[in-house]
Amino acid sequence: MPPRKARAIAVRPAAAVAAARRAALREALDQVLANIPGTLTGKDPEYLHQMRVGTRRLRAALRVYRGTMQRKDKRALLRTLRKIADASGPARDWDVNAPRLPIALRAEAARRQRAAHAQLRRVIGSVQLWMLPRGLAGTRPALDEFARKVLESLDRKTARKGRGIDWKRAGQRHALRLRLRRLRYACEFLSGAFPGRDSEPLVRCLKQLQDLLGDLNDMEVARRLVQELRGKRTRRAPGPRERKLVSLLPAAWRRFTSAPRFWR
């Protein structure tokens, strides 16, 4: 079976918030569980990548629907997801970068890659991932009212994070990248609450920004791994590709901020 990618979530406008929450959580959890066997074999790194996408989507869904779930259940699942994220991040970093490193560093990189995957297998074998948080009792708002409030809040936080950003600063770019990801997933989870509204223009702008920032983040990770293997920190001027990507960010940000918000 090929790696399981994220799938669209069918949410009817008349659905209850609880039903929409279950659909989002179940879809993300199914993506994680479907990719675990392939991740454990380690033969195709795409399984690990898609498992990580699923864990990020699951964490995003828990944020979107916080306040509608049993707090104890939500915290327990978040702890498990953090354990997986902490173990899967290094494995993924080595998968992506080990083959690209200077030849003199590849043997040690391969050793650390195997060690990272061994640690990931231990973590996966020690957690339980099939229990979703239970909902809270009581009256809930209509789905469109709930969705509008969530999306407006995430949009404001994203705009605040990007306002006055120095695009050359990796730390600032990474913080904005996390905000963009949360907003994009929320758009995908909740767009069904607004029938007849086209969410694609905004989601497309979000993806474009994420792709640019993701490529720049990959360069930062590769630089960090090289320094780790060599045992020393070095300062390096940005290369032509990095400078080109940075130069594209202001226009991509303007497209995002001017894109129509489908929930308004």
C-alpha cells in the first residue's frame, strides 16, 4: 500500500461542531496510523513524511477544537503526539539531508540516521494512538459561527506574526511558518461550513508561502546538521538560491494578505 496522504474532510454546513471535530480528528489519526507500518520498515521515507503530516494535522485539529473536548483526553493525546514529533523530526532530517551532505560526512550521517530511526521505532512501540478525546456536554454554537471565530483568530495571529518581519532572519521565518500551517489546516478543516464560498485562493497563497519557507527551512536544517557532524559552528553567507527564495517572500506575503477570506 502506498503512503497515505491527507484527504479532504466532508463537513456539511448543518453539521454540529462535535461532528466536524470528529471528522477532522479521525481523518488525521487515520493518516498517522496508515503510515506507521511503512515508517517502521524504513524503506521509503515518504511514509515517515506522511505520518508527520498526519501528526501535525492532528495537533492542529486539537487546537482548532479546543474548548469542545475533555481537557484531560486532549492533553494525553498531545503528549503522545509530542513524543512522536520529537523522535520523528531527527529521523526525517537525516532522511532528507544524509544523501546530500559532503562525501566525507556521509558515513557518520548514515550512522546517525539509523540511530534516529531506531529511537523512532522505540517511541512508536511505546505509545497508544487510537483514542480520540471525548467531547464536552452542553450547547454548542452553529458550525459557521464557530468556524468564523476560529479562522478570524488564527488569521489575526498570523498577520501579527508577519507584520514587520525581517525575511532574512531564519527564526522569524520559522515562527511565521508555524502560524501559516495552523491557519491552512484550519481552512481545510472548516471550509465546508461556508457553502458557495471558494477557499482555494487563500489556501493556494498559504501553500505558496509555506513552500518558500519550507525550502529555506530545509537549508537551515542542512546547515545545522553539517555543523553538528563537524563539531563546530561556522558562519556562511547565503547562497544564490537562498537569496532568490528570500527575495520572493515579500510578494508572496502580499498575495496572502490580499487574498479574500472566504469566511467573511
